[in-house]
Amino acid sequence: MKAYKPHEIEKKWQQYWNETNAHRTNEDDTKEKFYCLEQFPYPSGRLHMGHMRVYSIGDVVARYKRMNGYQVLHPMGWDAFGMPAENAAIKLGAQPAKWTYENIDFMKNQQKQLGVSYDWEREIATCSPEYYKMTQQLFLLFYEKGLAYRKNGTVNWCPHDQTVLANEQVEDGCCWRCGTEVTKIDLEQWYFKITDYADRLLNDLDQLTGWPEKVKTMQRNWIGRSTGAEVTFDVPEAGEKLTVFTTRPDTLYGVTFMVLAPEHPIVRKLVKGKENEADVLAFIEKTKKESDIIRTAADAPKEGMFTGAYARHPLTGQDVPIWIANYVLMDYGTGAVMAVPAHDTRDFAFARQYNLPITRVIVPEGETFDANETMTEAYTEDGVLVQSGSFDGMPNREALEKIAEHLKENGLGGATVSYRLRDWLVSRQRYWGAPIPIIYCDDCGIVPVPKEDLPVMLPENVVIDGMSNPLAKSEEFVNTTCPSCGGHARRETDTMDTFIDSSWYYLRFTDAKNDEIPFDSEKANKWLPVDEYIGGIEHAILHLLYSRFFTKVLYDAGMINFTEPFKSLLTQGMVLKDGAKMSKSKGNVVSPDEIIAKYGADTGRLFILFAAPPDRDLEWSDSGVEGSYRFLNRVWRMVDNHADLVATHPQINLSDSAAKDLNRTLHATIKKVSEDIGERRQFNTAISSIMELVNKIYAYPKDGDPGMLAHAVESTIILLAPFAPHITEEMWRTIGHEDSVHHQSWPAFDESALVLDEVEIVVQINGKVREKMVIPANATKQEMEAIANENEKIKELTAGKTIRKVIAVPGKLVNIVVG
Ligand code: ANZ
Ligand code: ZN
């Protein structure tokens, strides 16, 4: 008996796969394509269990598809730009490039030890000049199309790190990296015009039937489309106009004050020279520091201040006081609100707090309006209009449109759509990113770097101290000549947000070595969209939204013929230990290295896939890992026991019932595993059905047909191959094959094998034949009795009688003795 030695065989087969380039993409256009992609990792140092889980899931799908006759693209790469490399440089004095590439080497080796079937010929690292040259080309494409532009605006700024931060990098008002309180400053920055694509990004979600509903909802909320109206108010004393965005133009007659975001540009003008000027300016500074989350929370305290100025109501001509308050945000709608306390909860709270009038303009249908009644809360339901001039009595849904039309006709506003989505701020004052390929010339202005001069290389001799942008301090980098006039000019020193790198990497894999253009259209059109994309839920909004945006822009540029990059999306759950997420701070980390060292990669993979459905959280369990290891040993012994028999390929003869029964289990397993991997992506139940099959083989009678036994053993190895690639490769040789198990065709499912044989039996009552029935041939005595008792005629005949005894003769008869 040969013992199962995972380390020996895993090393052996990994080397063999390496040498034979076994996982190179099997480009063969007679086959259907399948693109299986796991989100590429950040090379942080070493793999954690979350990585191991994603790769195990992806590898099962990729291997299964290959065995089912697909040409499969299954690549891997590195999302390699970003802050941690700079932090390491500051802390350890290591060059970001060196640190990053060392990590890549280490992690790649770990991935190989997992036996994941990646096509390493297509490996990419976003920090390599070959890759960022193409990222720069794409930036220039966005620039040419008017989709990359510079804008002066209020941005999040970390005073300690001296860089802007994206909204999602601000946590509770502080920098996610150093914890310093984030301030807002006005800065000119580069933006991508993702808002131009808001409607398409929203509408096309409907065609993504392979995405979790949850993720689509998060994207919808992030885009946040609202239909409503714009209304323009005059501010005569300032000679200005104020435009608000409202979803409720039907409440226009109920406006009793206006509220501006403190940052609204008109505010300073309204208070200029007034006695409250200093107070208002202080209030602006204070609110700027509050995070948007706090400002908009429903239960957060509303704080405001009267500006001393008034606007004129566009329909009634009344004076309406203008306030500023923290709950109005500058970057939504127009940064100005018409307040209707009677019908808006936040306005109601605010009016109560500052004693502002409340005018009701909607009452429930059928109710008479009582002007003396005081409201205790805002009325936010539908109803009919009151105190609304010529619109009185009109149902408010109708008034929504009618009032918007009325505004339009009178040049006072009209229907409009507003989005929560903002343009994407893409410039960073950091070193370790793709340089933005732009040159500033005093005479020519903004000049894009000519394509043939790309890449704009990151200089290596820079000082990284974490305090300011190293590129800005590099004279050698900054000073250049203008491509347009040849005069002295300066380079843009900002680098790109790393989300840009990952917004197009899935395209690069189709043509990873192209040194002219980012990718060849034909290749991208062949492989994309990605058929299965696997990754963490933490990317549900940004990465996926940005990638979808890129895809649409490239489609519009005629570079690709599809508009969505990821056909199906699988978001895997977390790996927990003792009920909590594994983390260094909790000291509950189990590393893939440890598991591989103790049991081998196959056991680790099997456990991870068996312990939970992929989209659920997975609870790490040492006994569960042990169990997976024992199961692999059990399969190993089974194969070893029957190796000689299988190698002779005995003829299958299904005449005995044990053989038929095993055949039935085998096909039920094939069906289950195929559907579970291929359609439902539920690997845990697939594995349990393989376990049942193995039990059945162990229980197979000694005198059962040897052909069927051999066939079942051989098929088990193939069914297990996508989950445990090394041990199955070894066992495949053990039973006498010389080729790879991973090149075998997936077993075909035979429906007819599932049909149970049937026989006709008679049912007697007190020895007299009363009924004939067709039942499964292998029904047990108990089953026969139950089937007979369920029969309508027998039920009738035995009703009210006492059943004294039932005699069942398998395959022949049931006799019921009544008294
Ligand atoms: C008057 C009104 C009356 C409103 C009413 C609501 C109810 P959504 O649905 O999220 O798009 N609003 C507009 N701009 C704002 C800003 N920059 N900051 C905070 N609030 C703002 O919300 C649109 C509604 O939120 C708008 O409709 C406006 O209040 C407020 F019975 O206008 B409404
Ligand atoms: Zn110039």
C-alpha cells in the first residue's frame, strides 16, 4: 500500500505542469470560449485565506470548463501601484519598486503552491512601464474625448500626507492612512467625467442577470438618480439668482425659507459687511470639517444660521428668509434647498428648532383643511393641494408635473434629473502610481505627451518621505520641453488613482504582451465579457463601477464591441475564525502556508470549498480541515485498492442489481456535480455528493460486476480533479494512465441510468388478490408496505378494519391480514 504524501506529489506535479506549460490558454476557436477571472491582488507581502478562497473558487470553475471542452482564459496579475509600497519605503527605506517586485515573487510562488491553473505567460503588473504606458495611452484617449478634465473644486485633503483623498478614503472625517483630521481645500485637480455615463451605468444594470441583486442595488444607490425640478428664486438685494433642486415641485407653495450649503459660493456675498459676517464664516469652517455622513444622518442634530438675506418666491412673490445649515450638502443638486417644513422631515425638524413658519399645502384626499391645526410631524404622504393658488384641489402627483410645466413656461425652472454620482477625482499627489502624461507650457497651456513619447517613466532617484509629492521635488522629472513649441515646460507631477489601473486590466490579459496599444480589439472581443468574475464584496461599488465606465468609453471609442465587462459576478464571503474575521490584531490568523505545510494544498482547497457556499462567510475549523484530509486519504486508499483492476479496463456489465445501483449513484453524482459547479456554483454540495459516491464504492459487494466498479473508481478521480488537482493527477497515473487527468473530458451524464427498474406486484387482503401495482424493483419490505397502504382501493377496503399483520415478499406481493 502506497501512502498519501501530499508534499511529495504536489511538488512533483507542480513542476510537471510548469515544465509542460500545462495551463497555457488553449486557444482553439472551434471551442466555445470561457473567461474566468479572479480579482487580481495587491502585492502586500503574502497570501491570506481570503486569497486562497478566491483562487480555489476560480480554479474549480476554470478546470471544470476546460474539461467540458471550452477554451479557457484564466490569467493572474498584480494591482501593484498604491500607498503601502510608499509606506514601506518610508519605514524600511526600501524602494517601492523593489519592495513590490519582491512581494510579487513571493506571492506568485504561493499561488503556484496552491496548484491554481493560471496562464503565467499573460501575467501583468500594473506598476511595470509596459503596463502603465498603456494606462497613460488610455488617459490620453479620455483626454481627447473630453472625458478627462481639470477642475477647481473642494476636495478632501490630508494635511499630514499632503495629498487629496477620494471620498472613500476618508473614514469618520479622518485620513484612512494616518488618522489626521481631513480638511477640505480648493484645488485644481484632474477628473474623469463619469457623470456623462450615469444613465447608461444605471440602465445597463438591468442586463446583468448574472450579478447579485445586492451589488446592483449598491450601484443604483451610488449613482442615485432622482427626478424632480429646478426652481429659480430671485435674490433682489444681491442681484443674484438661486436655483434649487427639488423632488417635490408640488410643494412649492409650502416653501417658508431656503437653506443653502454653508459652502455655497453665494453665501459670502450675502453676508458681506453684515454684522453676522464673522459668525457665518466661522460656521462655514466648522461645517466643512464634518463628514457628509454625519451631516446627512437623519437623526444628527441640525445646525444652521440665518444669513440676513431674503429671496423672492417665484410664484407668490413673498419674501423667503435664506438660511445656511449643515444638512444641505454642496455637492448634491445645486447645493441649495427650498425648505418645505410641512412636508419634509428634515425641514420640519429645522423649522421647529429655529421657530420658522410651517405652511401646509397637501392634505389627505377627502379631508377638509383646517388652517388652525398645528402639525406634530411632517406629512410626507400623497394627497391633494391646498393653499396653492390655482393648483388647489389637484392631486399632488399630477401637481408634480403641472407645476414643473408652469415653471418651465415662465422661465422659472422646469423638470430635471439629478444624480448623486460625482465626477471621479483621479489625480493623486503620490509617487507610486502611473504619471499623468500631461505637460504644462506657459505658451501652449495643457499639452498631452505625444503617444510615441510614452511611457512617462517614474524616476527612481527620488526622496520619499511621506510629506509631499516626491515627483514635484524632482527637478529632473519636472523640467521638460513643450512637445508643441519646443520651449521650456513642466510635467504634471500628479499620478493616477490606482483604480484606473484596475479599470482595464481584464482587457490587457487578452493581449498582455502588446507593446503598441493597450490590447488588440479582436482579441478583446473574442474573450470578453468575463464569464465569471470572482472577488470581494468590498469592490461592489467603486472598482466595478469604474470598470463598467471604462468599458463603455472604450466601446464608444470603437475599441470593443461589448458594453459590460463582467457577465457574471460571484462575491465570495469572508473567512472567519471563532466567529470573527481573521486579522492580525485579533491574533486569529491561519495562513495558507501553515495549511499547505501541514496537509498539502489539496486538503486546504477542498476544505475551503466544502465548508460553505462561496458567497457565504466561511468559519475556519481545524477539525473540518482534518476531515477533508481524511477524505482524501480515503479516496487514495480506494484507488490504491482497485488500481490493478481499473488498469485492465474490464467490460461493464450491468446485469446485477449492485452494478446497476452503483451506476445510478455515479450518474446522480455526475448530474449533481455538473450542475453545482457549472450552474449554481455551489461547490460544497458537489463535494458532499462525491463523498456519497465514495461511500457507495466502499460498500460495493465483492461479487458485484468488476467493470462497473472500475468505471466508478475512474470517474471519481475525474469528478474530484477540479477540486484537488494534485492528488487526482497522481491517482490517474496510479490506475495506469499516461496523460493528465486535467485533459480528460468531463463524464457525460446518462439520464436513463437514474431510472429505477420497476416490477409489477399484487396486493392481497386476507390472501385474496385485490390490486396490482407497479413499484421500484428494489423497494424494501417497509417501502412496499407503505406503497400498498397509500393505494386508494386498498385504503377503501381496509377502512375501519384492524390490520393484524402485513406480509411483504420483495418483487412479488404484499398480503394484508385484517380482522
Ligand atoms: C423640497 C422638498 C419638499 C423636498 C418635500 C423633499 C420633500 P433625493 O430624493 O435624495 O434626490 N435636497 C436637494 N438638494 C440637497 C442638498 N444639496 N443637500 C441636502 N438636501 C437636498 O432628495 C432630493 C430632496 O432633498 C430635494 O427635494 C430637497 O428637498 C433636498 F416635501 O425640496 B426637497
Ligand atoms: Zn508650448
